[in-house]
Amino acid sequence: MTTKYMDAQLVEKRMSSRVRKNTGWKGLFFASTLFGLVVLAILLVRIFTQGMEYINIDFLMNHLSTDASRAGIMGAILGTAWLMVVVIPVTMIIGVGTAIYLELYAKKGKLQSFIATNISNLAGVPSIVYGLLGLTLFVRALEFGNVILAGGLTLSLLVLPIVIVAAQEALRAVPGQLSEASYGMGATKWQTVRRIILPAALPGILTGAILALSRAIGETAPLTVLGIPALLIPFPSGIFDTFTALPMQIYYWTIDSSLVAEYANLAAATIIVLLILLFLLNSIAILIRNKFQQRY
Amino acid sequence: MIKALIFLLFKEMEGGCRIMATSNKNRMSVSEMIEQQKKKRKFFNQLERLIPSLLLIIASISVLTTIGIVYTLFAESVAFFRNVPILDFFTGTILKPLSQNPEFGVLPLLNGTIISTVIAMLVAGPIGMMSAIYLSEYAPDNVRRVLKPLLEILAGVPTIVYGFFAFTFVTPLLRMIFPSIEATNILSPGIIMGVMIIPMIASLSEDAMSSVPNSIREGALALGSTKLETTFKVVIPAALSGIIASFVLGISRAIGETMIVAIASGSSKNFTFDITQSMQTMTAYIVEVAGGEAAAGTTIYYSLYAVAFTLFVFTLIMNLLAKYISRKFREEY
């Protein structure tokens, strides 16, 4: 080791151990990558084997019941559907509007960077904090009560940063030549935005919006804060009805499974329904991206 | 209302293109047509000038959200600290919100939060980091293209599903190894939280490592180092700011995670370091109290906001820290 010049023999001697070390670590790195996937596989297998036999027409269509053999999740499915009815238009309008402002209208300056920083900070706020905002603002101050509108608006605020960032990226990807050509034909700014830039960015915007939506319908924490009743309630039929949602149902059945063991299986069956819904949404997002994404 | 306005706007604009066709049918004189066009144009010009301010109003909703969060948390926390001295809150080791003589010490919750975060990071840190090294340095292109999206699925699973899994599968599994473990404990949600954070650390660290230019890598390889030596002595130091930032974001995510701990760690407010016992995190406390019958205006109701404010400040500091690290210490090539 103290030789001042390279010792060919020494280098050769250490070479094989260095190469072996490299191979060994490579195996470890690969195993780590697989670890997450193995856990995912166990989770899916476990939930499907536990819940699959409980999924049938009755389970999907029935009202909630304390009797595990008769309980159904139609109310939760409808609740989740109604939440989507609120979340989709609210996030689309506010999200795309904000993105258009930031990308196309705002002058580069303090205001624009302030709004952008604010959005990236909002993305890091824990979802439970949004729940408290929803409780204070929508349920209490605006006196909506714990209805679908309050839940939907809370979830909308939660996923808004995702939609904004996705829409910004989509708008940015539209090449400048397109809008310049539009201006060259005498179109005004808004005409260009509305007829040229937005249609070109639409697939990207939709993909982001669907991903945000799937985040929203899997979210539980904000809803637990809003005070969603675990009681048997009638099916919701409008945005001013109280409701339960799929993740809330999973939550109640899971924590009660220490009292009634069968509830755990019902929770697993509900998880399957939720996962299938999320899988469909994500497939649609990927489909849109592959089918309509234009390369310029 | 905004939606209706925008809808109206779109309809008006489309009307503008069709005017030639309709006017032809009605056999308008040329001067009439010119008059009408002028009117239309004036209307559009006004709209055109309105749109930036309309969009600014929409964009300011995100700012209003932040203000709303900070204001509600702060205002209600102030109400709480009128009943409970601020020092007692931050130094108290006993949390008994429902007893006759309620005590509101936040330390048991802080303790639960920190312990679950440490467990999660012990899982997610090394595994996420090693996954990132594999994906960035070792994996052939086609393998990476398969593995990366699969890993991202882990991040897309709703946290309630992880909570269910931790409670009904991991805890019974742990009981085979440690028979003394409680039915609700901090260890099992901690581990599962780590699994949830793996893809976040893996993909952010991978981004940081892949952005290290290849010329540097090739230089190290040309000097005779193995891939492992190149990774540890060249790539990782060069990407360190991004890697650390991903860890800090992972910590922030773990602090704010709610459903996994709310389900699998129970609601006992012990101030203990025994990870086989039930502990409550700040997030789980909020779920428990808000889900129960905390009437508005009571001290226990206000305690929600004081805890949430603490939580908010913690995660905000972590997020700002991550941003600062990745900006300040980035190596430019």
C-alpha cells in the first residue's frame, strides 16, 4: 500500500474482489427494487383471496347493514360517484384556469412566482389538514353540513395542485409556432388560447385530471374529519345529501373488524371494488395519453 | 356561476364565426352587416380585456386556500391556547382530553409521530435508495421501463388499503415473531408507511442520479473503477442534494400520513418508546377526535386545530427544507 507507483500485481490481486463486490451489491440493489413489488403482490393476493367471494350482486346493490351477510355498498358507490360529480368540474375549471393564467397570461414577475410557490407548497400539505379546512369552512362556516358538496369541495382543493401542475405541463408542451401562426392569421389572444392551445393540450390536461380524480376518490383522511356518519343512511340523490364513500366504508369496517371478524372480509371486498375503479380510471388516462397525445 | 359565465363566453365566440352564414340567409344589406360586425367586435374586445382578470381571479383561489388553511388553524389554535397554556401544551407528557380533568400535552403525539416516521424511513430510506441505484445505474433500459411503472403503482394505492393491510396482515405476522406485540402497535404501520414511501424516494433519487452527466461516469470507468465504485464515489456525491431532498420529502410524507396509523396504531396516548405498543400520532388524534362527538367550542374541539397547526408547521418546514437543499446544493454541470 505504501508503494509510490502502481503495483501491477497488487492491482491484479484486488481486481477479482472488487468485481465480486460489484456483483454482490448489484444483486442487493435488484432485490431492493423487487422488495416493493413483492409487498404489492402479497397485498393484492391477500385482499383478493379474502374479499373475492363476498363480491356478488347483492353486496354491490344492497343497503348498509349491521348484519354482515346482508350488508351492501351501493350507498358508498353512489357517494363516491356523487363526489366525482363535484370534483370533476370544480378541479377542471379552477385547475385549467389557473394553469392558463400562469402559463399564458401572467407576466413573469413577483405575482406569478408567488402563486407558483404557493401551489407547490399546497401540494405538500397533509390531506388531514384539508379536512379541517373543509370542516371549518364548508361544513361549519358556510353551513353546508356534512354533505356531498362539502366533501367534494374539500377533495377538490386537495387535488387542485395536481391538476394545475399537469395542465401547466400540457400547455407548455404546445409548441410556440402554433400560437404564432394563429396570431399571424389575426386571431386575438383568447381566440388562440381557446381554439389552438387548449385543444392541443387537452389530452395532457385530461390525463392529469383523471390521475387527480383517482387520488381524490381514494382519499379517506379529509372525509373522516368532516364527520361522515357510519350509520345506515338512505342512498344519496344529490349534492346536498349526507353520504358515505367507498374509502369511508373500508375504514369503518376495518376498525370494527375486531368486534365482528367478518367485517374484515367485507372491507377487503370493498377494497377490491375501489381498486378496480382506480384501475379503470388509470387505464383511461393511459389510453388517452397514448391515443391522442400529438407529437409536434 | 363562473362555469355559466365561461360557457356563455364560448357560445358567443362560436356565434361570431357563424354570423356570415346566417346573415346571408336573412338577406341583410352590406352596410347592416358591417354595422353588426362592428358591434360584435366591440363586444369581443371588451371580453378579451376581461379575460386576464377573470383568470387571475381563478388563479387566486389557490392562494385563498393557503390563507384559509393558515387562518383557520391559527385562529382556532389561539382559542385553544386561551384555555391551555402554550407551554403546558408543548411540554406536557400527558394527554387525557376526555377525562374529568383533561390534560393536553402534545408530547405523546409528537413522540408517536416521530417514532412512526423513523420506522418508515428505516424501511424506505435504504430500500428506496438502493432501488434508485439499481434503476439508474444497473438496470438495462427494457428492465427499467417495466420496473419503474410497477413501482409507481405502490404510490397509487390508497392509504386506507395500506392501513387495512397493516392491521389485518402485517400485525398478525409480526405477532408470530414478537408474541407480546399488541393488536394495535406502532411498528406495523411504520413498516407499511415505509413501503408506501419507497416509490417516492426511489423515483426522486433516480431522477437526481440520472441527471448526473454520463461523461463523469465514463471518466470514472475509464480510470478503472467498477460500476459500484463509480456509483458510490462519483454519482452519489454528485446527486447528493437531490437524494437528500427526496429523503426530506419522504419524512414530510410520513409525518402527514394519516389512515395507516389511524387504523393500525390504535388510540392509546402513551408516552413510551416501546414500538410494540399502541401509540397515537398527531394525524391519528385528529381523526379520532374529529370523528367522535367533539362539540364546536369545547377545548377538545380547539385542540384539533392546535395539533393540526403543529403538524402543518412541521410538514411546511420539511417541504421548504427539501426545496432549499435541492436548490442550494445542486451541482451544476
